Amino acid sequence: MRDLVDELGLAQSTISEHVACLRDCGLVTGRAEGRQLFYSLSHPELTHLLEAVEVLLQATGFKVDLCSTYGSEALA
């Protein structure tokens, strides 16, 4: 979880809620090792979807972020 908090810059509680949702929906699974919990995708084919989303965001991401309705400034 700490890695996600550091990478995304969001509160741990926010990350926990999102991960719980993904887990409840069956998209990720968690395995415990000591005090740590490691998450992985439940379905390997999700990797292809996430790769496609990355390509789409590279092509349009800044346009979405700069959008006056949905961008980061509008949500602030």
C-alpha cells in the first residue's frame, strides 16, 4: 500500500478504499507476507487493458487534465 501512496500521492485511506473496491469486484487478489499485503491482478488479460489505457492517456491525458470541466483545476 505504501508504494501506491508514494506513487499516486493520495492518502492511504483513499488508496485502501480503492483497493478494497477492486478486491471486492474480483479484479485484484491479495496475499499476506508477514505484516505486508501484496496485490496482483486476478485476471492476466487485464494487463492488456491497462496497457491500452496507458497508450490512450499518453495520447490524451494532458487534454483531460487541462479540461475546464473534468481536469485537475476544475476538481480542486
